[in-house]
Amino acid sequence: MNKVRAYPSGSIGRVLGQRARRQVLGMAIALPAALSLLPSGVAAQTWPARPIKLVVPYPAGGNADQIGRLIAERLSNALGQQVVVENRAGAGA
């Protein structure tokens, strides 16, 4: 028998928004940590040779764009490589 939870109106959106933010920030923290564990021979290679594109599936100026730019800034500092935010709005995100 499945239990059905009753949420106050509007709380589901807040919970899902918080979860999504936590996941994105968790990935932004985990990536540099994972890269630091690579063997030194692999880390010495010049990868990537071009700027990294971070695709944000929403129009510029919104909350997703601001979070994407914060993550891009921190990734750029951690990786020592330029990270460019590319906004691709449309198609239902």
C-alpha cells in the first residue's frame, strides 16, 4: 500500500528547486575533486585545448543563467581553463 503525502501548496516547487541546486553545486564540487585524483601523467596533458562550454537550457538573465555563471566561474578557477556559459533556450529546456 503506497502512502500519499499531502504537501502544502507551493512547497513541492521549493523542495525540487532546492534539490536541483544542491545537485548542481554538488557536481561543481565533485568535478575538481575527481580531477585532482588523476595520475600526474594524465594531468600534465594540455586538455582541453579549447574553452569549455557550459550549456544552460534557459534564456539569459534568469536564475538558471546566474547559477550557471557562478558554476562556470568556480570551474574556471579550479581547472585553470576558460569556461563559457552558452544559453540555449527553447524546446522545453
